[in-house]
Amino acid sequence: MDLARQEAVTWRNRALLLFDRVAMPVAVCDVYGAVLLANPAMAAECGTTPGRLRGRDVLELFSPREATQVERIAQALRLRHRSRYQVSVRWRAPGGAERYGELTADPVSDTVEDTPALLVMLRVDAERAPSPAAPVSGAPVTPMEARILALLAAGATTARAARETALTTDGVTYHLRRLSSRWGASNRTELVARAYALGVLTPGVWPPGVPDDEA
């Protein structure tokens, strides 16, 4: 048994050495998307070190270009499907340029019964230079984001917001995470306050709603 454990440690160390030397950005995430391990190439795309990526949500680092892609993958993982999943993403490079690419996620585990981890690889397709116009905090919201913000302002829970918008609770959480990242908000109360400050929600109206031109 000790010999088997020794061999396992040896192979693990070899795998980690190879993992760190791969030029492609690679990370291992849990089934919820939290980074467990990242190689230097992945950390470089985020302007940080591998250790500082641990625990971060990969979908906060790389924004999906279509929310429906993420919802379909989340549902498949809950059903323990073991296909390869691909998500088109965009993100800000350390220099400020906007990059576009594709995240590929492969479920991996020791046995089919185990909850899988995700081996995530990033392919960079294109880059666009940063624009001096329009600060991120003032970026427009989508009609779905505005609807969710109005529901939160009225005191709705995630479950109720999901029912009202015909999304899953994961879908509502995804939109809230994107808004929090975009506006630098640390909680839902702050999100609602920012929504009023930016004119996304109409002040002095109950129940909360969006201006007519955004509805």
C-alpha cells in the first residue's frame, strides 16, 4: 500500500510539473467554477499569480458572451454528463485590451460516481485595444439585468426572481455576478443602489421599474 501511495505521489508531482510548463492557459476548477489550481499562463491572462487565482470564480475572470451557454453546461453537470463543454468568452488583459477567446471545460474524476472537477483550457482568438470612451461603471445593462435589479429592489429572493424571469436560480446568480463585477458592488444592496444612481431603475416609483426607454 505504501508503494502504491508513493507511486501516486510521484505521478502527481510529474503531472504538476507538466501543468506548470504548458504554454496554454490551463486551470482546474470545481463543478461550481471556483479555481482550485491554475498554471502561470492562466494567471498571466488575469495579471496575477497562480496562488491568487485560487478560489476565484472562473466566470468572473472570463465573461461568457452568451448566458445560455453557461446555463446549459450547469444543467448538464448537475446530471453528471461528461461531455466537453465550450464557452465563448471575453476578458480584460493586464494592459487593458479586450480579448476574445474560448474556454474549453472537460469533466475529470477518478470514477464516474465521483463529482467531477473541470479541466479548463483557454484559447485566445482576438484582441481589441482599450477604448477611452464610456467608463465601465456606466455600461448599459441588458433588459434581463434591469428586470432582475427591479425584482431585487422590490425585495425578491433569487428563487422568486428566477420564477418571474423564467430563468434558473443559477441563471439569476450569473447575471448578478456579472453586474457585481462590472460595477464593483460587494453585495445586492449596493447593486440596487448603483442601479438607481446610474438611472437603470426609476427613483420614486413603486414597485421598482426601469425607465420606459429601457423596458
